[in-house]
Amino acid sequence: MNAPSPKIRKGRKFDQVLEGARAVFMADGFEGASVDEIARVAAVSKATLYSYFPDKRLLFMEVANAECSRQSQEALDNIEMGAPPRAVLGQAGRQFLRFITSTFGQQIFRICVAESDRFPELGQRFYNSGPAVMRAEMAAYFEEADARGELRIDDYVLAADQFGELCKADVWARLIFGVSKSVSAEEIDRVVDGAVETFMARYGA
């Protein structure tokens, strides 16, 4: 039986705590971040921090949700959605792969997996804040490109999922299983370029 999930309480210094926690988590990672350091950087007392976030994992996931939302919006802002499919796919693939292979992205994934039994809603919240947003945007783009005669797709959402999986080829499994510690820009280019060509071979008009 799952334990009741701790609840987040919002207050006057909530955003201040989040900003401090983001800075510490981005610098030290989840395991390396101490509650004392987060409280110091956020300029709040530990009592105040705990009154908002009774669990460090909950604080990390709140930061992760905000960061994922920010990165999703930044990705959308940097993708020229009116461009031809090859250009859009290349831009979207690089944004996606850079994030999920980043240290922070890997930490988010591992926390979601590790805490899935205790806090199943954390993974759902993370998914809704980022991956689901990009999925919907790509599906909408595919529908428009299909209407323009640039692509031929029957299931736009499935195509969006397939492209995401193509972008994870090779590098994702190596990171997850600890075979590699990082991914170079050259590797990202290689995988994304291959994903674009494979996708276009299947769906290109």
C-alpha cells in the first residue's frame, strides 16, 4: 500500500525557496544538495523551507517541473514552426536530446523512477509539464505539414512519439545503464540527423 504523499504548501516565500533550490540542484545535483545549503541560498530558515516542502524529493520535483516547463517553452521559442519538416525536426530533436541527456535531465528521470511507488503522481506531473507539451506541439505541426503536402501521416501523435524514440537511439540506453557518463554535441548531431532521415523516409511526401 502506498504511503500518503507529502503536500506542498505555498506561501509568501515559495518562489524564493524554488529559486534557491534550483540554483543548488543545478550546481550540486540531487544527492549533493543539502537542505542547509538550499535554505542559505534561498535566504530562508530551514523551518520555512520545511513548511513548504516536507521532503527534499518533493522540492526537487517542483524545481524539475518548473525547469522542464521553462525548457519546453524555450525549445518552442527556438523552433521555427513554419519551416520545412527537415529543419523543424532537426531543431526539435536537438532541443529534446540535449535536455534528456543533460545531468539535470538524467537526475529527473532517475528520481521519477526511484520514487514511482511512493509518489506516483510526481512522474505524471513531470511528464505533463514538459514531454506532453512537446508531444502535442509536434503532433500539431505534423498535422499542418500534412495539410501542406509536406508529410504523409495518418496518426500524428504516434508519429511524434516515434520521432522522440528515434532521437534517443544509442545514447539514451548507454546513459541509463551507466555505460557513458555524458553525450557530446557530435553524438547528438549524429543521432538526430539519423532520426530525421529515418522519419522522412517513412513520412516524407
